[in-house]
Amino acid sequence: MRPATRDGSRSYTGDRLITAATLSELLNLAAVQRSFIALALASVGLPIAGVLIVGLDIITARFAVMHLALLGIALGLFMGIDPVLTAIAVATLCTGALAPLAARPGGLSGPMGFLMTVAIAGALLVLSITGVNATGAFELLWGSVLATRWRDLIVIGVISTLVAGFVLRFRQQLALTLHDRELALMSGVRVDALLVTTLMLVAAAISSSIRLTGALLVDSLTLLPALAARNVAKSFTSMLWWAMGIGLIANVVGLFVSLATDQPPGPILVLTVGTVTLATFVRRSQNQGEI
């Protein structure tokens, strides 16, 4: 239901836009303020994870992570543990176990596809055996930035810090590995250990964003800022900064638009970041045409 003014009348006009006064009241709500803080924190680590996803060419792997997250949610609800934490744990550990297979010729596509199928089957079996409310489990996968809790802010902050710190510490090794894995090996980089840690952090970052945008809309915080950054950046380091900047600004703007138009945040965030990403593709095409 749309917000109502103090006299009980609806706070929107015929075009579904709420009034400036009502928007100001919304911005003073603790839940809304937590949402903006959550987006700011997430925009530090999750776009970086997106850059790693694009660099490793494992875009489809995020679907496997989301299925693993559902399995973790089911286990968490059954054991009485915060389902977001169990989702992160299951997704991170299972992804880490498969990481060594990335060195094989077929890469992670086959193993991740297998894991995705098994994870969803396992999740449904757990829900059936334990009698856990399946609706509650699937609702978490849809998520909403406005449902962010203080504990979620802590989790997002910790994981974003870990991702950013890891990339800052191993920036050169990562850049070399993403450019040419064989060259990285000959240069003394411990590629296997680096990839295992990278994939585990990527899985943790994706699964930690469940409450922000939901599993189906997580790309607004990970993949889309990274794709946009790739179109405008000149180096690996600049791509990281562009991804964080685009992720932060576009998602904050998207949340403002969502509040002002009284529409669900998730789709608005994706469409806002998607518009920016599309604009960078157009810009790159124009620049290539001039050359």
C-alpha cells in the first residue's frame, strides 16, 4: 500500500509519484536509512566481485551460487540459524571445493551446472523432510533492500571489506592471472590458491546480497557495474574503481527512484544500473566507429 499523509489521504498524484513531503518522511525512516547504508557497503565489495566474475568468464556460475544459497537457507531455517549466514557458508564452501576444477580444459561450466542441479534438489528434499515452510525459504531469494536488518549490514560490511582487501593485496597477481593464466604460472603466481580464494569470495559476495535485491536481481550489484566498467576502463585497477563508482551511484539513484515512484526496489535498481550499462556499450560502439 502506498504511504498516506497525516490526514489519511493518499500521498500520490495520478501519475503514481509521491509528494516531496512524503519522500522526506520516508528518508527519515530507519529502514530506509539502513537501505542506503547497505547499498553503500555493498557497492564496495560486490562490484569488485563482478569484475572477478567477468574476468574469469564465470558469469553463469552465479546461478549455481544462488541454488546453493537456497540449500543453505533451507538448512538454516531447519537448524534455527540465521538463513543468510548458512546460505553464505554453504555457497562458499561448495564453490571452494569445486574451484580446483577451473584449471581443467572444460573449466567450471560443467561442474557448476551439476552442482546447481544437485543443490536445488537437495534444497527441496530438505524442505520436504524437515517440514520447513518452503514459502519462507523462497521469499528470502526474492529479497528487498528495504528489509535489510542491522545484522545484514554487519555481514555485508565484513564480506565487502574482505573482498576489497583481498583484491587490493593481490591486485597485480589477479590482473596477470585474468590476463593470461599460463604467464601467471611462469611468473611464480600461485594460481590455484588464488583462484580458490577468489571463487570463494565471489560466492560469499553473491550470497550475502540475498536480502538486498534477491537472487534474481543480484546482477544490479555485481555483474552490471562490472560490465559497464569494462566498457570505460583502461586497466584492471581503473575497472575496479569504475565498477564501484557506477555500482554506488546507480544503485543509490535507483533506490531514490523506487521511493519516489512507489515501485519495488529490486526491479528499479536493475533497470537503473542496466540503463547506465547500456549507455557505456553505446559509448564504446561510437568510439570504435570513430576509430
